[in-house]
Amino acid sequence: MLRVSLLGNLGADPELRYSQKGSPMVSFRVAVNQVRTGPDGERQENTEWFRVRVMGRQTEFAQRLTKGTRVYVAGRLDISHYQSRDGEARVGFDVFADELQNVSARTATLDESDPEAIPAATAAPAGAAANGTRARARADAESSDLEDLPF
């Protein structure tokens, strides 16, 4: 089995389809850019396209991605050989994703009333709100003590 990890951008919005058994499957294409220095010292850029298929519990997450989103994909690589309509030999790369993560920088403002809009790294665990309030009160008390210093 071939395993692969990709870091690239979605070429179009994901498409939702259903398998013959009725299971949801999301598919999209990811462009992976490679930059190398050639033997002549010039910069060479190459883009490879991968078809990614997501099944199971991550299909809902994958449907919310949009064109241009930077993603990390890890999964099983399936390489197919076929002929184009012109009769040229082509190679296709299909990745059946086990792991999918959005790694794009957040540019939109967050709506704090929507718990899904808060990134996992900044979301506070249950019960942490009270601890955060105590920490702010402690910091405010310390800063007011500093204001009374004679120097």
C-alpha cells in the first residue's frame, strides 16, 4: 500500500456524491506546487494535481471547504494509467483520505456566537471561562498595583 501526505490548494469546490451503497463521498482536486533549482541554477516550478476522496465522518468537514483553501491530506495513494481522448498516455493520482485538515490562514472575522467558527486552538475547554475571568481579574489587580509604584 502506498501512503502519501499532501500540502496543497483546492482547485475547485468539493463535490458531494453517494456510493452505490448510499454512503456520502466528497471529492475534490488538490494542486501541489514543487519548486526546485535546476542544473543551470534556474528556479523550476511544477504543479501536480491529485484527486482526493473523503468518506466517513470527515465528509461534512470536507463539504465546507472552498476553492483555493490550503489543505493537508494524508491517505492511501492509487495510481492509474489511462489514455486521453487524444490517445496520449496519462497518469492519474487518486488519494483516499484518512486525514484532512484545513491549514489556510483565517482572514474572515469570527462570529463568537457560532461555536464552529472558533478555531480549535483558541476554543476554550468547558469550565475555562470562569478560570479566564479569574486570570483577567488577577492581571487587572497586578497592573493596578504597578500603577501605585513611586518610580
